[in-house]
Amino acid sequence: MAQAQSPSERERELEERIRRLEAENSTQKKQLAEAEEQKKRLAALEAENKKLHSKIDDLKTRLARALATSRTSSKRPSSDIVKPRRAPGASGRKIGAQPGHPQHERPPFALADLDKTLCYKLHACPDCGGPLKESTGVLPSVVQQVEITAVPVKITEHRAGWYWCAHCQKLHCPLPAAVEKSGLCGPLLTAWIAYLKGGCHASFSSIRKFLRDVLGVQLSRGVLAKVVGKVSAALADPWEELRQLLPLAKHLNVDETGHKENGQTFWTWCFRAREYTLFRIAETRGTAVLLETLGADFDGIIGCDYFSSYRCYMGEFGGVLQFCLAHLIREVKFLLELPDAATRAYGERFLQSLRALFGLIHRRRSMTAREFRSALKGQRRAIIRAALKQVPANKAAQNLARRMRKHGASYFRFISTPGLEPTNNLAEQAIRFVVIDRHVTQGTRSEKGRQWCERIWTVLATCQQRGLSAFDFIRTAVQAYFTGAPAPTLLAASP
């Protein structure tokens, strides 16, 4: 039988157990505090990690915007300064014409265009000297050669004396007004200089070298500037005629690009109608230019990009717009460059619906007009659904969805308007020449320079559009200006 513990022993045992429990409690508290501290550090690390991931996504988005090209944004092709060089044969095709490509040969000059014809005969074999018999079953070998005369310049001196009228008390000189107005350069040379300056992006220095080295004519830059000024005056009425016709156009494609003048930024506006193209340089890119050029009551349809000036013109004055679908496709393609998977998936769905639309447009010849319009309307509904369904929180995606919700109808007016293009490519193609000229010439220096650019660009673009010779038109306009005859019209019948 166990011996009973004395009260003092039991007390010591209880005290010992209390000390052990207090030690264990202290250890557990310390461990719990450490666990709480680790939990806080983990929460802080998770928050920091989340911030870093958000910052990385933001940097990726900014990098995607910085690296955006004309294929993934509304940037112009000329902004793609550095393009990756494609390796030869990267597409799997050989360099040059592809198998089955039809051969293109230049049509020969007509007999009426020939100045002379030289015939060559052989009287003996060039190898052995033996007699020859001309073959009648083989077509002769023909080489048509174009050449210029050695010095295509004619210098004429116009002399006229002075005559005193005792009745009028005046001196009179019978020098023809056209000769006096043209001065040193005749009409044809004046047209040459204008075409080199406006159509070939040549500087006054380059024109001087050409005239000196090729034609043997020495002209100063000042004389060349005066010649260009005369041509600008000769083109004023044809330009003004088109400007007055713009508010009456049913369809217009409009685009704008920057223009430099003595460090100041102007804007070149391109208005392309079905039969002509007009350029105008303005101090602003705003709605005021549209209002001043087209008026507040313009009842045609403007094809354009999504720039705010056009939307403002539509909102304030009731203008009807056809937004460029090609620009929209590039902006949707940009979504595919972003880091967020949901945004990329949304962009892919949106892009596929747009591609299906253009695939349908390419198949239009296989459908009746009624079938084609019905299919276009169905695809329009599919595009709107893709744009508004499952939109991610990404700002770029939200902006596109908001745009389609508010202005989606203005992307599809071409469906119900015959002759209206779904893209703004016509204006962009017309303005490309201006962009090249800006890079070459570095802009203008005065109002007269702006007027010259407006007029010569309008002539070059409209003549190309109508299949006319721009040089012939310039020459005709110059001749009319020198003789005081009415200026020709750019709306003359195409050849």
C-alpha cells in the first residue's frame, strides 16, 4: 500500500507543475508571437508582391504602347522608323516573280509617236561571209529607244522699242504682256521647275544643279522662288474651285498630318472626294477646320479615324461619320500585346469577328446584293456582341467596349450606303505623298509657302486620281496665267 504524501511534498509537486506549465505557456506565447510576426511579414510580402506584379503589368502595358507600330495602333506607317529586317526567304518564297505570275511588258509606242525608223540589213553572214536569205516567217527584232536632244533649251530675246504719244503724254512699249509676265523663264521651263519642286520633292539647290549641269542654264535661288510663286498664283483658281465644291460632296475621306513652319506646328488636312482631292494647311487640328471648310450644314458622310475633332463635329453639327475599320483592327491587335490573359482572349474574340467581316467583303462577288447586305448586317451584330461580351477590367479593353457601345453604328454605315468605303485608306494613301515631302523639305517658311504646298499637292493628287498628267495641267495653267486666259479646271474629263 502506497505511502501517503505529506502536505509539504504535495505542495512542492504542485508548485513544480505550475512552473512547468508557466514555462510551457511562455514558450507557446513566444511561438505564437513569432507566428503572428511571420504572418504579418508574409501578408506584407504578399501585398508587396501584388504591388510589384501590378507594376510589372503596368510596365508591360507601357512597353507595349511604346513598341506599338502601325500594325497595332493608329500610328502612321511613316512612324515605324526602325523595322526589323526580314531574312531573305523568310516567307518561304524565292526572290523575284513567283511561279505563275503573269509577265508584264511595256506596251510599244504607237507609230504616230515615232520620229523616225531605222532599218538594218545583213548582206553577208557575219561569221563566215556567206550569202544570206531574209527569213519571212520570223517577226523582226524591234528596239524602241527614247532619247532627249543634247540641249533641250531655246533662248529667245524679245525686243521692243518705246513710243511716245504726244496726245496721251505717255511712253508705250509693244512688248507682249505674256512675255513681260513670264520674264526670264518661259511657260514650259516654268512648268518644269514647278514640277521638280512640287512633284519630285527637289530643293532649290537641287533644281539649280539640274538646270546648270543638264540644261546649261544658271538661275539663282531667288529667281526659282519667284518662278514657284508665279505657278502658285496660276493654280489659285483651280484650287479655289475645288474648295467651293467640298461642302457639296456626298462622301469625303478626311485625314490630317503635321506640318512644320519655322518651328511652329501646323496641320495638313486632306479632303478626298470621289472625283478630286484637296489639301489645306491650318494652324489647328480641331473641329474649327471642318466647320470652316465644310460648314455647319454638311449633309454628306465623312470617312475618318476616331480622332476627337470628327466626333465633336458629329456631336455639335450633326455630321455623319464612317469610322475607319482598319484603325479599329489595329487597336484591337494592340490588346493581344498586353500581359493580361483575359484581355488577350477578349482581343482575340474581337479580332476574329472583324476578320470575318473583311473575309465576307472579299467574297462579295459570289453573292447577290441582297445576300451580301444581309450577311453584312449579321456580321455587324456578331462584332457588337464580341465587343460588349465578357469585357475585362483592362483600361484599353474598356475604352474599346465603351466606344462600340456609343459609336458602334458609325463603323457600319458603309453597309447601307453604296460607294462608301469601310476604311479611310483613300485619304491615308493620298496624304502619304505629303508626309514624304515633309521629311524631305522640312516644311515651309511663310504663308506663301503654305499656299504653294496646298495648291501643288491638290493638283498632283487630283490629276493622279483622274488619270491626268499633272505636268500638262501645270503647263496649261501657267500658259493661261501668263496670257490672262481663264485658268483650266481640274475636273476636266479623264483621258
